[in-house]
Amino acid sequence: MTDKSEEVEMKAEDADSAKALAEAQAQADKYLDMARRLQADFDNYRKRTQRENEEFRKYACSSIVGDLLTVVDDLDRALEHAGEETEFVKGIRGVRANLMKVLESNGLKEIPADGKFDPEYHEALCTVDGDEDGLVAEVFQKGYTLNGKVLRYSKVKVTKKKAETEGEE
């Protein structure tokens, strides 16, 4: 009879062990899931901060580049009014070219101001009568982008088609 009671006790112990094992397995699965989520959150955080740092580096120099553009404008105005092509004038043109090379190597690009008016890149200061609507007639100040983002809009004069009067028809 002791064999049967021992057998019942062993079955009860096995059931308790199986139950404890199942609970431990469930707890381990829960912890593993939490660890995986935590690792995924950390990877997302790392990637986000890396993107933010790259973005910051791309545009960190925008302030000084903007300030240097006023120097480029001054050089352009001085060269516009330069008389003959002396060695001094050639030197100033070389300085401007070198400055632009440095700025372009840091992501600066001139916004093209010929052709159609584009409000994403151009700022219309005034209009003038013309044959067609929305063409750039004159550029007052060149515009630039820095790494694809507008740093300074081109200030332009835009054409406006002449309104036809009833007497002309």
C-alpha cells in the first residue's frame, strides 16, 4: 500500500513540478519579450539620435555661411563696378572664386533664377509687364541652398502678362 501512496505523491509532485516549470517558462518568456522590446527601443533611440546628429552637422554652419554670403555679395558689387581688367580686379575675382569653392564644398548651391518663377526658391519683390506670366525678369539678389535647404531666397522681379483691354480685341 505504501507503493501506491508513494506513487500518488510522486504524481502530485510531478504535477506540481510541471506547474512550476510552466510558470517559470511563462515568466522566462515574459522577461525575454521585455528584453527584446527594450533592445528594440534602444536601437530606435540610437538610430534617432544618430539621424539628429547628422542633421545638426549638416546645418550647423548655416549661420556662418549666411554671413559669408554678404561678403560674396559685396565682392560681386565691387566687381560689377570695376573698370578695366587689372591685376587687382583679377585677384578679387580669384578671391571670390576661392570663397565660393569653399562654400560649395560645404553644401552651398546657387539657386538658378532664370526661367519660371518658383515661390519655393524665389521671393518676388515687384512685377513688370511682359509677354508671359511668371517669368523672372531681373535678379536683385542671388539665392542659395545649403544641403538642399533654402538658406536665402532669390530676390527677383517677375513678369506679369499685360491685361488686354476690350478696345484691342
